Amino acid sequence: MNSMLGFCTSPEFVNHLTGPYHPERPDRIRAIALAVRQAGLIDSPNPFPDFSLDTQLKPIGGEKLLEIAPGPADEETIALVHPHRHIEHVKHISQTGGVLDQGDTPVSARSFEIARLSCGAVLNCCDAVMDGKVLRAFSAGRPPGHHAEPDRAMGFCLFSNVAIAARYLQKRHGVGTVAIVDFDVHHGNGTQAAFEDDPSVLFISIHQHPRTCYPGSGHDWETGEGPGIGATLNIPMMPGAGDEQYFEAFHSKILPKLDQFKPDMLLISAGFDAHFEDPLAQIELSEEGFATITRLLVEAANTHCKGRVISALEGGYNLRALGRSVVRHLIALRT
């Protein structure tokens, strides 16, 4: 097993156009591309040489990341989670131009194509880990996925990338049980909807309390349905919560749940909008906070999953904070 960390992204991700004032904008990918190169984590040329931020990260030593090229997910794989009518709806609205959901999920001519690529990037990370090319991998793609319910695009998300990856691991690679930990500041309602009645997938979401934050779901009493009761754990955090409150929640709730479930694979929905500088919510994590919770998840993976972790970008809308937080997440995944 190779010990290095895989990193999958593409300059094509900027071609999902959401409009000039939308928070889920192409510059998110440009900011990450700049940050990982400033930190010296990869050596390839920056595909966005004209993009700059008034921040400079110091180069970090250690092993370089193995760059993984993404390929688009095929529609049959997406259909592991989404019915074909949803896939066709996203395709049609992208072709004609318009807005999915209630106005916050705009699409443009190439959005369907780029959403397939974003999903495929996570799947290629799965393949790289399962084939032994890397021990862990991170996908920096957009559009994100965790709000997309099986039959509904919403919250900037077209397809439920991490949910599809969990099903792909089970169907393509024969993985038995999968745990998904979502630390985006918003509840991962789409991922939860995909697995509410499935005891083979543990879904854990720690997020700002739904009474105070989009999408209004993710109460602690939402624990699954039918045979899946107990395989959903929601941990709402009140506005103003920061590193110490998150660390306590990880030690008292998340890590014990992972120890109880003993997953064969760990997936992370890595949203960085719980950062104290992010404009869309009121949680106050620091970059070191993201690094610490990532290290805790790596330790859990070392115990239960042979160290294997696949992480996928979700939110994060302050560009400087996003780039710095992704770098700290990657360094922690590399340990």
C-alpha cells in the first residue's frame, strides 16, 4: 500500500457558471489551486496564473500529493442514488439555462457536464484508494453535492457526490459498510435522504443548528428510518461554537459512534464554511480546528478502515479561509 495522499481536481470545474454574485463561484477552485501550490504540496503549473489573493502560504515540507485526473461519472453510476428523471431534469435545465430548486442553484450550459466531472472526481479517488495507489485521497471539485436529495437538486448541489461514492464503493469495489462524516456548516440533508433506511451506511453530520441555518434539517432526533434507525447521527451546534466545542463533540459523540459501527471505509464531506471568516453561517472554527478534527478522523480510519479515507469538498465561501483550510486538511490527511 502506497502511503501518499491523492489530490484530484481540474481547471474544468470553473466552467460551472453560477453568476457574478453567487457564493458557490468558480474562484473557489482557483483559490484552492493557488493555496496548494503556495504550500508546496504539488509541483504542477497553476492553471490559473492570473488569479491572486493577498495571502501567502509558507511552503510545507514532506511528501508531495499524487495528482489524480478526474473523469466524468456515467449516468448509470449517478443512478445508484438519483432516479433517471432527476438526471434528465438537471441535464435539461442546464441545456436551456435556468435555476434548479428555489433559486439558489443556478446552472449554465456546461453545468451538467461539470457536475458529472465533480462526481467522477470523487469516484476516481475511490478507485485510487481501493486499487492501492494511495492510502487517502481528496477531491477538490464543484459543484458540491451534500444537499442534493435523490429527486431534488438544492443548496448549490446537483448530484449527491459522496452518497454516490458510498454506493459505488459497495457496488464496484465490494465494500461492506461505509461511514460518512460531514463537517460542513450546513446539514447534509441530501446524503441523509439517500441512506435514512440503510443500516450499511452510517451518516454523521455536525453542523450549525437547523433553527438558525439552512437547510432547516438535521435535528438530533433525526436518527434514521426503519432498518436504518441508529445509522444517522446529527449533532447540531449553536451559533458561536468553535474549536473546543467541536473537539468535545468529536470525542463524546462522533468517535464513539465510529467505534461502535466499525466501518470498512470512511468518507468525509469536507465543507470549510464553519470557518470563523465564512460569510454564510456563524460557527467559528479555525484552520487548526479543521486540522485537528481531520486528524481525529484519520485515527479512526487507522483503527477501522486500514487508514483509508476519501474526502470531498463541499462548502467554504471565504476564498482565503477556504484555501488555507484545505491545505491544513490535506496536511492532516497526509499524516
